[in-house]
Amino acid sequence: QVRLVESGGGLVQAGGSLRLSCAASGRTFGGNAMGWFRQAPGKEREFVGAISRGGLVTNYADSVKGRFTISRDNAKNTVFLQMNSLKPEDTAVYYCAAEEGGSRYFRNAHYWGQGTQVTVSS
């Protein structure tokens, strides 16, 4: 059982930046591969990006490539989503998700955080 808590959301102007954090606790297996997702009202939850268990490999949705960066601090059981050049269409609730502890890469979301709201004004 892994518990995830997102933080860092808020209201920003278009072109601004935010850094989201996701703190993991419980049975983390020394560090889980992690993914970030987002969901806007009335829309399906969509994949944003992911990071491997050791933090050496990342991948991103085309919509955020070049603007968003995922990193992690395994000593603190925390993963980050740095969001730059934010656009109004980035407005959504952002969720972090954890893969099973034994998997090096993120494949499936087995645990979810509660989400944090990001609103980008035009």
C-alpha cells in the first residue's frame, strides 16, 4: 500500500511556471516508478509524463514536451513536475500515480494521489 499526496498547485498567469510535488509514503519499495496525469472538467484523465524508479528515464506526452520536466528525489520519496510556459489549456487537476515497487519503468497506475488543482489564466 502506497499513499501519495500532491502539492504545489495554484493559479498562475499564462506563460508562468509551477512546480508540483508528490510525496509518497507507506510501502514504497525504496522508490516506485511514477507517472503524472491530469484531468480537466468533462474530459478524460490524460497521461502527462512518467519517470523510472531510479530517475534516469523520463517520457512525456507530446502536448507538454519541452515545457514540463519530471524529476525525483528518492531520498525524500518525492517526485516533481516542473511546469514552464503554462497555457490556459494546461488547466486541470493534476494527479501523481505509482507503479508497483518492483517495476523499473512506469506501465500501470496502481496507486493514486488526491490531485492538486492547476489553473492558468489567459
